[in-house]
Amino acid sequence: FADRASEKRKGGQQSLRRDKRERNFLAKRQFGSGEEGAGAPPAPSSAVTPETLQATFAAVLAPPLHDRAAELCQLRQLLSASPPLTLQAAVDCPGLMPLLQTASLLSDRPDVQIEATWCLTNLAAGSTEQARAVLGAAPQLISLLASPDPALAEQAAWALGNIAGDSCSDFTQVLVANGLLLPMIALLARGGETTALARTAAWTLANVARGLHQLSAAASKSTPGSPAAAAPDGSPPRQQAALQRTLPFLQSGIIEAVNHLGQAVAAPAAAAAVAAGAGSAEAVVVLAANQPSVDLLVDVCWLLSYLTAGELESVEQLVTQASVPQLTVAMLQLLAPTAGAAGAMLPPPDERLTPVLRVLGNTLWQSEAMSHAVLSVVTPA
């Protein structure tokens, strides 16, 4: 009995650590990319008084909007350093949310654009109701994903990721219905150009995939006492729900993006793998230089861990066309060498291996054909 109790405690601790790793990756993120920008550092939350808030709101709302970059910067800093009541005060301020949406589209004033978008990012990092207030700006934020300015595109992706990361998975449906997937997957495919932007896109897409996963899981549960209805094409309800959470990604080019990304960062990732096992001073430099490519592939594996949690048809398509076995096995080989000085620079291996092992687990149980596809990479002829 004591042994069983000990094993149960250990299992519970492992489950908590696993859930914590997932929460850490998918959690809302308040600051966005890059440096804190121009202006004074954020005021501590204790220094934010109602008078300070109202004065900041009034300064932002004062015309002309084109000249409000400094005031928007101050607002953004207050929102990033203040308690939830400050976020709610901003949401409740008459005219502020529409102004932020308008300012985010002022392409002739990029400084105003990015500060307004950053304000929306920090607001979306708040409660469900605060994220709901930013949800109305989804069409504008999605349009900014095509911006030629990587910093602005990443900031918009960050705001959308915070919305998708909310506990209300219905937000995910709204984002997908507004056309989020196609431009966000396009950002992911640009990982060879700008790793930071691609990592934000991967994180956002993982939040979307998780939201669709939750929605399909709820839809697959039949009402107690009544049979579940079959889908129009005759497929079982559970299978149809799973396809609906993966199919939008397949239709939006996720396979092509993963393949392109794998090719773009394969060389840097391989260089990091060699460096991790070398242990020399030169290897440490190589490892540090190529670590962003490794981190990006880990983030992509988090995304794939949700997409491969579907039913057979959708997972088979990912495995056979997106080279999922090759990617995951390569990641296993890359993350295994952790001993020595070079390995000490890497994050703990269990945290990075979690999404990789999830992808492998999701694919291996589905069918014998997929097991052979993975094994053929592990033990090539």
C-alpha cells in the first residue's frame, strides 16, 4: 500500500509538472517583442492612482491622434505594470478602445501604430472580459499580420495570441472565422528570416489549436440520454469534431509552412546539435548563435502536439506530407546531448522534450503505417 501511495504521489507530481510546462508555454504574455520603447520606465502599480489614469486617458484621447505616440507609450507602460483594475478602467473608458483600434491602422505613423497595438496586447493579457473587449479589434489586428514591418506584425500576432490563449475557447472560433490562420501560418513560414516573429506565430497558432481542441472535445460529448448525431458526410461525431480542429490548419498551408521552416532552420539546428556534444569554447559560441532556431522548432512541436491529437485521417496527412517523423526524431537527437558546459546553456531537457514526445505519442498510437514511418527515421535501412 505504501509503495502504491508513493507511486501515486510521484504520478501526481509528474502530472503537475507537465501541466505547468504547458501552462508556461501557452500562458498569456503581456509585454510583446523588443525593447520597452521610448519614454520613462513603467510606474510601479502602487504609483498608479485614479488621477494618473484619468489624466493619461485624457491625453491619449486628445486630438490629433497622429501626434499621440508619446501618450500611447505612457498608457502602454501603465497597462503593463498595473493591477487588473487598471486594465478594466481602460476598457471602461469611453472612446478609448475604438481609438486604439483606429490608431493601430495609422500606417503613415508607425510609432503610433505599434504603441496602440502594444496597448491592445497588454489589455488582451488581462481577464476574459478584458480579452473580449480586444476581440472586437481582431479584424484590424489580423490585417496587421501582413505588415512589412516585422515588429508591428509580431506585436499584432502577440495580441491575437493573448486572445486565443484565454480560457474562453469561443474566442478561437471568432479568430478563425475572421481569417487568422492563413496570414499567421505565413508568418510562421518566415522563420528563416526572423526567428522571433516565427516563434510568436507558433505560440499563437498553438493557442488557437488548443482552443479548437477544447471546442471539438466538448462537441464530441453527446448529451446524456441521447445519441450523438452523425456528421453530414456520415462520419462519426467524434471523428468529425477532430477533423474540424485540424482541417482549417491543413487548408491554410500548415504542411507547406512546416516543411519550409524545417528546411530553413535545419542547418542552424544541426550546428547546435554538434556544438552541444562538443563541449569546447568554440562550441558554446556556435550553440548560442543557433539556439533561436532550436527554440523555434520546439515551439513548432508544441503546435504539432495539438494538431496530431486528432483522428486518423488528419494525423496521417500531417505525418506523411509534413515530415513530422523526421522533425520529431531530429529534435530527439538534438535535445539528447545535455552534458558538459555547452549543455548547461540549454533549458532543462525535460521542458523542451515534452512537446516532441507528445507528437511522437500522438502519431505512434494511430496506426501501424505511421509507426513504420517513425521507425524508418529512427532506424533507417
